[in-house]
Amino acid sequence: MDQSTPLRPDDSSLRATRSERRGALLWTSAQVLLTADDPVDMLSGLFPQIREELDVDTYVNFLVDENQAALRLASCEGIPPDEVAKIQRLDYGQAICGTAAAQRTAIVATDIQRSNDPKVQLVKGYGIRAYACNPLLCGDRLLGTLSFATHTHDSFDDDTLEFFRSISLHVAVAHDRANLIKRLRDADRRKDEFLATLAHELRNPLTSIRASTEVMRLKESADPDLQSARDILYHQVNIVSRLVEDLLDVSRLTLGHIELRMERITIGDVLDQAIGTSRPTLESFGHELFVEPAPDPIYVYADLIRLAQGVTNLLINAAKYTPPGGRIRVGASVEHNSAVIRVIDNGIGISLEMLSRIFDLFRQSDAQPAGGQDGLGIGLTITRRLVQLHGGTIEARSAGQDRGSEFVVTLPLAAAPVQEPRITPAATPVPFRSLRILIIDDNERVAKSLATLTRLHGHEVHVANGGERGIELAREVRPEIILLDIGMPGMDGHQTCCRLRAEPCCSSTTIIALTGWGQDADQERSRSVGFDLHWVKPIDSHFLSMLPGTVR
Ligand code: ADP
């Protein structure tokens, strides 16, 4: 040190404070950038602090464009607004950033206003005096460039250049992470869309297969082989239909397309419905079911059908994953001011490793269920999502292999009603009568199988394979009920329904939409064009008992 220079005790402490401040700024930047969904926004949000600390007034962030052919401007500050439009795209090798990108090395340009280097002429024109550009690299992948610049001095000190390098590294990792998340989300969305389309496309053929198997069941046959083949077909088609429904539900739930019809119900209602639906499965495995109802009604605010669907999944799993002749208990109670439903079995149990992932989509354990594997590993995902939509939680417990399983659903309690609901007398059954039914569906197989089934149930059936023909036939036969497919080429079901409603022959006809689309918006659309009912395919023989005017 030059002895003649007076000692300035402040210098080292100033530097210490400066490096502490910069360290803290780098730390904050890393935290902000590495958790950001959009690093471009975050960088522009961070720049005011960098500007103040590093004494720079300009930054420019280029990213490699989608087809990797050039750089495109992601964000910048300090560049004259009319110049920004001109640098939206930069070729590799062009100016400082294009050169840093092409060579994948940092470039620091100093004394720019006195420089004749062709690379710096672009920024020289903006009045910039020093410019430091770092390539954004992740491994050997180039993601873009990040530059800082100043209009007020001709160079940067080493500490400042080191800071630029560090922050560029953070920005590169942040962009890489954001790209990865975007790709994962896109892939996930495409998977959801694919599943929804697949399930939807399977509904039409299923409708006709299901109706045809019903027809076969209704036709007496003395041949035992034929009878057994028919029963197998009937059983299997029901399994496929359930899988398709589950697939549709899981995609609707993940896309947030399920609307709940909330009302005050009791847990007893939920258990009754779930037990009713799962009883055939429980019985087919020869299990004993013990129901432990709560002494008093437990009220929850819920969608009865959806909540019962969740509990049904648990009961069917208990049946599937318990060797035949097992014991299954289902109970309701109030615990810690919440409604609790428990489904307990003495079956194959769940390993510790599986317990932590059991609610994940498509997750199945290696242990084979008693009746063979016929699920896709989505039932529990649906159940958990449904429970969550009701503000509740679900937990799986097991002491391990062959030690049985317990599923505990906890739901918020609803207040009990002020008055007990009035008991309404049971409706008097309407006697069966044959109806005049017109089926309009462009899919000949679906139309034919539905027609055969409907005829076998004693109704007079007419079929048209398009909207125009349907209207002509309606004028001729004056149907009491029309089953009308929505997705038809040319005049679709909505247009056909509007036209039918204008015909005097159909003024009091019940028109029922048949469709693969069952969301609230679809139902609303059906109502608005004049449909009385909206039925989602595949429909089975139950639809016959739902026809207005029939009770079988
Ligand atoms: P699926 O039953 O169609 O495979 P789920 O999502 O309903 O799909 O269940 C996921 C997995 O969780 C099952 O494959 C099974 O390994 C395990 N599991 C679910 N319920 C039980 C149970 N009661 N006992 C043992 N294992 C179960």
C-alpha cells in the first residue's frame, strides 16, 4: 500500500457492507426466482433492487425461441421504447447478445461510446457505456442471455461482474425449472383430455353393446352355453361401463368440471345409498357386512349422490381386497365435532410403502385382489377428490399385509334442521302402459339395439337415423316420447329438438336428449332448446323404468 495515501478506515467496512448487501440480494433473488412460475416477471420485479445495488440502469433478457432458430426478447428495461420493437428478435451472432449466445461465453464491453467494434454499435446507439452479457446455460443447453448495462460509467468492477454471473445462473435454472413445469402441465393436460375423449368415444359402442346384452338376457334360451356366454357378456360389459364412468369422472374432477348439488343430508342417507349400490358385490364375495349406524342423525351439507359414490368405492374396494367370506364394517359417528365414516375390512391389508401413495392416480399395489384385478387404480383418487370437494379429508390405515384396512372419511358437520322433515306418503305406482316411442340416432347400431330393447319391454318403437327423417316420422306417428341423439351430422339434436318443438304433433311429447356430454352446461343447453330430460350414455335397461308414465 502507498504509505503516502492517508488510511481511510471506512473503505474496508464499506466493502464488507457492500458484499453483505450483495450476498443478501443474491440470496433473495435465488429464493424468488427459483420458486417463480414466471421467471420473466420475477426478473423485472427484482430489477429495481439490482439497479440500486449494482449501479446499473439497463437489463435485457433474451430467450431462445421455440424452434431454437434465434433469440426473442423476453423483457428489458432502460432501452428506448421505440428501439424495443426493433430487437424483438436477434439472430445468433448479431450484436453482443447474439454473439454471446452463439459462442456460449460471457461478453463484457467497456468504453462503448469510444469503440468501433461492430458488435457494440447497436447498444452504443442507445447511449450505453458499459454492457455485460452472460449466456443462460443449463448444462450445455442454451436458454437465452441476460445482460446488464449502464449509461453512467465505462466499466464494471470484478465484484459486479461476479454478481452478474451468479444472477444469470439463477435465472437460467429458474427458466429451466419453469419450462419443465410447463411441459409437465401440458403433458398432464393432454393426458386428461385424452382420457376424457377416450371415455366419451367409448360410450356410444357401449350403449349398443349393453342394450344388445340386455336383449339377449330377455330372450329365453335353453342352451346352457349360450346362457353362460350371455351372463359373462353382461357382467363384463358392466365392468367396462364402470371403468369408463370412472375415467370420465376422474377427468371431470381434475379439470374441475363437477358441480355438486349441495343440500342438508344425513350420513345415514349416504350409507344407505352406498350399501345399496355395493351390496351385490359384497354378496358375490360372500362377505358379511356389519353396519354400525350412529344413534342420532348426523347432518352434513353434501351432494348425496357424489358422497355415496365415494363411500361405494370404499365398500367395493373392501370387498375386492378381502378374501371371500370376509368381514366388512361400516360405521358413522361424530368425533371432534366432525362427521366420520369408517369402512373397515379384514382383508389383504396395505403395506407401509403403498399407504403413503394409495390415493395417487393409477396407483395399485402388487398384491392381487381376491377376484383378480379389474380396476385402473382411480377409484380412491375419485373418492379423495369428492371428499375434498365436500371440505373433508380421507385417511387410509393398515397394520400391514393380511392385517386388514381401514378408511376414515371426516366431513364438516351441518346444523340439524329446525324441524324434522315431514314424512310424505309413498307415491302410488303408475300402472304400466305401452308408449309410442321414437328413437332418433344417426348411429344405426345404437338406434337398433335401443329399439329392440325398448320393444321387448312392450313399447311401440319407431326409428329414424337423422333429424329430417325424425321430424317426418314424428308427424306420422305422433310419439309420446322421443329419444334424440345430440351429436348427429348435419342437423344435430339441438336443432332437431327446436324444430320438433315447433311441430303441433310434438307439443306435449317428452323429448329426451341422449348424449355423451353430461356437464351442467350441456344439461342447461338441452333445457334451453326444449328438451325435457338429459340422459348421458351409456344408458341401460333402467332407462325404461325412468320413461315418464312407466313403472315396471
Ligand atoms: P383399483 O381398486 O381400481 O385398483 P383404487 O384407486 O380404488 O383402484 O385403489 C388403489 C389401490 O389401493 C388398489 O389397487 C389396492 O392396491 C389398494 N387398496 C384400495 N382399497 C384397499 C383395501 N380395502 N385393502 C387393501 N388394498 C386396498
